Amino acid sequence: MDWQLRPARDTELSPVARLRSHSREVGLAGAVVQGLWRRGVRSYLRLFHQLDVVGRENLPADTPYILIANHSSHLDAMSLGAMLRGPAARRAFALAAGDVFFGSVRSSAFAAWAVNALPVWRKRTSSKDLNGLRERLEQDQLVYILFPEGTRSRNGEMGRFLPGIGALVAAGPVPVVPCYLEGAYACWPASRRYPRPGKLRLTIGAPLEFSAIANDKAGWMEIARQCEQAVRGLKG
């Protein structure tokens, strides 16, 4: 194996700026905290939600790839992240709403250090930001956890997928793995402050690839359509 040394992407950033940066590196301390967090989340999901994962064999053997799913609860990202194992778990970043999870230093620290989230600002994420996320996904062999609806459902029904997912994968080699999570809305809808016990079932579908679709707005819309169709097709 050929090893290459390079400076950390976030070396020049201040501690606070690093929390909200798409260039943030995990580091040793972060890896320890996130490992403990994943272990705690897995125990919680097993004890209180009896999380059942179907189709784990559909996960690619190697990174990079993107996990997508329907979005109705804060349990969604926890469930997708918890079912990953090995290097994929350590390389996984959840793409989270910046206005929700990165509004203050305290919430940014939790999102960065525990959840390993990267912010996506709903009203000011630029094409440059998306290109940077795409470049890092491929170069660093990461896993992104992404909810293409852009926000949690307020009634439990899946909404239309937005084209941002297309900008990350169009005309490229990175596969997209569709997932469907059942039970999360009943356990922890957006209207509740805290979750309640209830069973969760996560179904993982076959990976999708979009190397033949043009990297333009029409291509992004088509990718969003295909991804939405694949996720809907997993609903029990």
C-alpha cells in the first residue's frame, strides 16, 4: 500500500470555525468521542426501539458511498449511522441542517464531536459548497448520510426529493444506497421534544449508480427522481 502524508484540511481554521467547516477532520479525540457515541446509540436503539436492519448485504464493500432515506425524525440519522460497521462507520458524516444543528457553539460542538455532522445551510449552500463536499467524498473515501427531502416530515408521509443529491453524484463513480426507515415518525415526530419507545425497521436497497447522467440541473433532477422512487419502493 502506498501511503501519502498531507496536512489536515482544517489546520488553518480556528476551533469554532472548524466545528462548522466542511473541511473538518475527525482527529484522535473526535474518533474516541464518536466511537463512544456510536456504541451508546446502538445500545439505545436496541433496547428501546428493537431496530431491525434488513438488506445489510446491499451495503457496498468499500467506501465512498452515500446513504439516503426518508426523513421524519431525529432517529433517522441515528439509525443509519448505527448500522454501519468498521471503516465505513468511522468515515461516515451526516449532512445536517445548519440552522438546526449549528446555530450555536454548543450545538455545533455536539453535532461535530458526537454525531460527526457537516452543515448544509438550507438558504445559502452554494454550488461551491456542494462541489467541495463532492470532492471530499471521493478523495477521502467517505460515507455521507443524507436525507434528500431537506427537512423532517410533519405528517409521516415522505416528501419530494430535492436535487442536491444529484449535484453530489452525477457523472461520477459514487453509488447511492437507498434506505427506508419505518416507525421513526411514531417514536419521535417533530412535534415531540423527546422520543418514546417503539419498534424501528430499516430496509436497505440495492445501490444506484449515476455515472451516465449529466452533471447539470436536468441530470440532478433526474437523479432526485430516481432516488425518490427507489426509497419509496422499499416501503413495506
